[in-house]
Amino acid sequence: MIKEQMKAELHIGIVEVIFTKADGSTRTMHCTLRNNLISESKESTKQAAPEPDHLIRVFDIEANGWRSFVVDRVQYFNGKKLN
């Protein structure tokens, strides 16, 4: 699955992403890019800097804030095994 496909699903709704963090631990995140699921106060806090090719910036529903993950470190995306 490529970055554009992931972002397309994130714009549809909440997605479960399981990935390996930089420290080697595994993290499960429920996240989205759908505007109506992001609180207005948090929408304006998204960083305006360009997104690097290897990252996807998302809104973490449980942490109620912006987070990112490395595309190549994703193990499962919305229930689909990637690596």
C-alpha cells in the first residue's frame, strides 16, 4: 500500500494503524484526516511545514492531537497486513 492510498483512507474516516516506532516498540493508533472528526481548535494546530515523503501526519483520535508515522514502518493499516 502506498502513501497516497493510506491518505485516501484516512480522509474517509478513522483508521487503525499499527507501526514500529523509532525506539523499536510497536504502537497502535486510531487516526484520521477527515476534517469533521478533528476538533476546530486542533485543526489549526496542524503544522504548515511540508510533509516529508516518508511520513504521514494524522490526527490521533485517542491522544486528541497531531502525530505522524513512517510509512515503511507500518505493519497493519486498517486491518491489512503490510510487512
